Amino acid sequence: MKKVVKFGGSSLASAEQFQKAGEIVRGDESRRIVIPSAPGKRFAVDTKVTDLLYTCYELAEEGQDFSMEMQSIKKRYQEIIDGLDLKEDLKDEFAAIENRFWEKAGADYAASRGEYLNGKLMAAYLGFEFVDAAEVIFFDEEGAFDNDKTNKVLSKRLEGNAGVVIPGFYGAMPDGRIKTFSRGGSDITGSIAARAARADVYENWTDVSGVMVADPRIIHNPEVIDVITYRELRELAYMGASVLHEDAIFPVRIEGIPINIRNTNDPEAQGTWIVQSTGQKSKYTITGIAGRKGFCSVNIEKDKMNSEIGFGRKILQAFEDNEISFEHMPSGIDTMTILVHQDEFMHKEQNVVAGINRLTHPDSIEIEADLALIAVVGRGMKSSRGTAGRIFSALAHANVNVKMIDQGSSELNIIIGVRNEDFETAIRAIYDIFVTASI
Ligand code: ASP
């Protein structure tokens, strides 16, 4: 059994958190490959080390003194060193980092040092070998992740059973320059390492007990999802559920390795299993609910639209010409509605309207702003009757007017459009009917 364990920033934000992570690793000898993030927030208004590094580097780029900001980064690491009774001295590392800042080594280099230094401390603390991500994670000349090269080199490096620590978030370009993934990217490193090591599990340790059925800012203390498929998670993540970086699914998916989201502060909780496919039914018919505000609908009407070949293409052309991507496109016989992100659309609105008029000569175009989209996701919907019925009767009882409905043929999700101001009420109503009512 081999497990790759990734710890998020809040799991390694202080010596106390490091100790919890250490206990977790030592508590199971199959936890041999450890991927740390940089120290995150210790309390709500704290600043992540990654953000402090970006700030320092901005100052360095402007030729300004950044010693004060760097001092607070040094202090964060020193507290961890002292709290863990480590003998490490990061003086030379910091001197080298400061020099590279003055040489303008790049914002990615700067940000990556958070993980690099935390990796050094983690390796010392666990007595594991430190492997610099720059030697095993690769990007190509264009800055895209180089899957093949990475997998080849990293698989070789991870042969055997020695304990290793690989810092998350970054790798190297062909010329040796450091490049990072997007924010939260240590999740991706963990997934890449799990694939390369052919791990049995990719454990992702964070500060929540798994993926929640709904957003805890809307539902007080929501239930945790015990098993979810990659595809379901992607649907939820796209609509705003954020537990894992959205690209972290892809590497493990190639090998069908499950991801187990766990809570460093509650290690006994089994968390959420993210799997390729499962015969296990989800507990509540639906697996999860997520949503986002801030959409606009553009409703186009034209008599006999249904018989005009190429009509849809021309409408979408008007959006493409203005570089606007669309989210959904429900249609009727003589109507078609395009849903777009309001902030992307608003300043180009009149150009799009002119384009639609020019290309299709519609009878009318109506635009409605301030809409929210809610995705009700569940692999169980395919095999159960009445899910849609329950959703819409719950919404009717909650006095929520449904503006749009879209169900893909995969029957994995139902998308519902409501007004922004009905968003929270709608989510509560759906959660109550499927979850609260069946507890
Ligand atoms: N430290 C990086 C960030 O704050 C990457 C990560 O934590 O995954 O985004």
C-alpha cells in the first residue's frame, strides 16, 4: 500500500499544525510521499506566506526595500523551527532567495519559495528525503505542464519505498526557470505524484472534513459527502464548490486513483472519497448542490426559428466575435436563450446585440441581468424518479420563481436559473427537501 499525502497551507501554518501533520504521517507507514503547501493562515485575518512573497517580489521589482516584509516571512518559518525543536537554519536559504529577488528571478520563483522552504522543514521534521520539485515537475517552453516528461522522471524517482517530501505548487521550465501552477496548485502536485508513484490513494489533508453537500456559508453545518465521482465533483467545482484545485483530478484520473479529502484537525473523520466510478448510491439521491450568482440571459425570438438552418450557429457567432463564452443555451421552437457571465458580458452588451441583429434579424432580443445558476448534481438521479419534481415543488413552496431549467442527457445534473436575490433561499429549499428531510 502506498499513499501520497498532501497538506494544505492551513494544515502547516504553525508548529502546532505541523505536529498534527507529523502524527498523521507517522500514524500510517504507507504514507511515504508527502507534498506540503506553504504556511497558510493561522487565523482569519492572517496573511499566507505565498501572498507575503508576492508582495516582497513586487517591491523588489520596483527596486524598493522589502526587508520588513521578508522579516515577517522569516519569522513565520522561525516559529515553526523553534516550535518543533528543529536544528535547521534557513539563513543561507534566505540570503540566496533575496539575491534572486534582486536579480528579478520572476514572481513564480518568488511564490514557489513558500513551498520550497516548508518542504525543507517538513523533510527535516519527518526524517524524510527532500526532493526539489524543480527536479521532477516540468513545464514546456510555453509554460504548459509537461505530463510525459514529468511522469517519466518522477516515476523513476519515486521507485522504492523511501519517505520523500516534494514541495507542491511549482516545477521548472526547460531553461531551469521556476514556474508555478495557478493558486492552490499544490493539489495538482499531489495528484501528479500519486499518478507517478501508482499510489493506492491520494490523501489531500485540509481544514474541512471533506466535500460538503452545500456551501457552509449558506447552509449551517452541512452534511459531508462520503463518496463522489470525479465527474460529479467537476460539476460542483465548476459551479463554485472549492475544496480541491479543479485541475487536480486529471493526473489521478488517468490511473483511476481515488482521492481522499481529510481534515488535519479531525483526523478520525473519514472525509470524502473522490472516485472514478462507484456502485455506492449517494446517501440522499442528490450528491451535492452548488451555484453562482452574476449571470445574464439573452433571449432571442424569431418566428420559425426552428426551420432556419444555421440560426444557432449565427447567434453563437455574435458571442464568439466578442470573445464571450456562454454557459447554457436552453431553447424553444421560436426562442433561444444564451446564459453568460454578467461581468464578461455587460461592457460588450451592445456589440453582441448589434451582431445578433446583423447576423440573424430576430423579432426581439431581451436581456435580463442579475441571475444565479444552481447545479443540483447526483449520479443517483439517473436511476430514481421524481428528483426534478421534488426540486421544483420545494422551490415553489419557498416562493422561488424558476427562470430557467437545463438537464443534460447524462442526467448527472439539473441546472436551475433563479434571480440573484432568491439564490440562498433556493439552495436552502433544495438542501432541506433532500437532506434535512431524510436525516
Ligand atoms: N501556496 C500556494 C497558494 O497559496 C499554493 C497552494 O497552497 O496550493 O496558492
